[in-house]
Amino acid sequence: MSSSTSNSEPLALLGRALVGGCLVAAVLLLAFGNGHHASVIDYHGAVAAKERRLRALPSPKVVIIGGSNATFGIDSERLEHALCMPVVNMTIHANLGVEFMVNEVKSRLGPGDLVIASFEYSAYREAVRDNEVHVLTVDRAPEAIHALPWYRRPRVIINVAILRLQAAWEEVLGERKGAGKEKVYRAEGFNERGDMVAHLDLPPRGPDEQQPVEYKEPPFGDDLLPLAQELVDSAAAHQARVIFTWPCIARSSRRPVVENEVAARMAEAGHPLLGEARDYVFPDTAFHDTHYHLRAVGRRLRTDQLIRDLCGKAGINCCGAE
């Protein structure tokens, strides 16, 4: 074998690899733009409307961040009337992680803004998430990619393309017909302020149809406090304020030991949680499908308690508080 032949083999392999890579990239690009979303459930599409409202609202305003305990369990209109500031509820799913939530809002604050952070207990243990919820969110709200670190974005985009390709094939096979009929988890279930309201008038569910809160060890991880400080510092740079609040939770899922650990660690770091954890505990019958998702009466009681704490203990200038 001549030396020229042996020298050309690596180049030929490289050429074939480049051609193969280009073909794969072309297929993924076509899949990304084929019009079929990764999931027929468009719940995460509400992120797009929330981000538009966040950009459009003037300061001062109220920005709520956190998981779905606040999505389902805060009446933003009631809060708006009490604080006399427009409200945008940015919450949608705890599995987006605190890192995503902070990145989503930290550069979009202004003078006089109030950030209300209501994280589920799992967020204090695991504040940074990297999972399929990001993929489903970017699939429905592509602008949400800005809330992810740059090094995670390629993976999310590729996964969106792969899932859209699968969705297109399922559509051809007719396997998506009749799917996505859930009445609650839809983008149209949100009101203009970003609250989920589609569940409020539904009949109550029995305990077997409610998901209790699961706790893992340790109750407080290493990632939350740096992110909390980043949020506070970013808010201060924009002349805004951050208040950390308790999530609502069903009585049977309550764990005072976890509450005490969270309260102590946050207070030690200079970020005390507003009010008392016990004031945000409600009967199991006050919840919809999980022990974080309040129904109508519990939602009103939780919002009233939040207003009392904001207007009293937090010293917020509340113009319309009863």
C-alpha cells in the first residue's frame, strides 16, 4: 500500500463523518420546523404569554416566581388590588428549577418591583434541574431558552427536534388522535395574569386521586442559597425587592422538621421566609390533584394570608388591603 493511499484514508473517513453529520443536522432541522409539537398538551405554552406580560408591564410591578403551588394557589387579581401594582405570575412547574426561574426574570426587573418567590420544598434540596420539562417548555415557548445556561441549550434544542420528529411519525400513524384532552393542563387554562384557573370549578377529587408531597434527603442542598443571593443582588441592582414566602401544602403532607430546616438555613443566609409555615397549611380537601395545587376556597385563603403577611410583617405599602 502506498503512503499516499494510507494518508488519504483518514481524510476520506473525516469526509464521510462530516457528510453524515450534515445529514443528521438537516433531518433534525427539518424535524424542528415540521409544525408538530413534542407533546399534544400545550400547558407549557403559557410560558410565552407570561414572558410577554413580564416584558410589557411597567414598573413598579409584582413578579411571582416558583413552582405550581403558586400557579394553582395564588389569586393575582386579588393580590394586585391589595398592592396596587400589576402582577405577573411567572410560575408553572417546579421541575424547571430555581436556576431557570431566576434567569427568567432577573434582568427584567425595574425600580419598585416586588419579586415574590414561592418555592416547593423540593427546590430547597435541588435548585438546579436538567430534565424533560425544559424540553417541553422550549418546544412550546422557544424564547424560554434564554433562561437556560448556554451549555445546556444545544441538548434541549436537539431533544425538541427529536421529539417533534417522533410526533410527526405518530401523527402519520394516527396515534395522537384523542390525546391531550385534559381540561386543566392547557395553556388556555391560565388567566391574563398567569394564574391557572381551569381547575377552580371542577368537582373535588378523592384522596386516592391526589398526589402527596415526597421528601428526599437532605432537605436543603448546596445550590439554593447562591441562586437566592443572585436573585436578591440582581433585584437590588434594578432597585427592586425580593421576598421569599412559604408554599401552600396539604396537612397530611406537612413535615415540620423540613420547615424548620428551611427556615433556619434561609434566615442564616439573610433570606428569611415571610410569615409562618403553619399559616400556609390547608386541609387535604382544599387541594385538587396534588398536595400543592389548591382549589378555589384554599386559593382565596392562601392569597389573603399572603396579603396579610406582605402588608404587615413585610412592611409593604398596601393600598387596598382589608
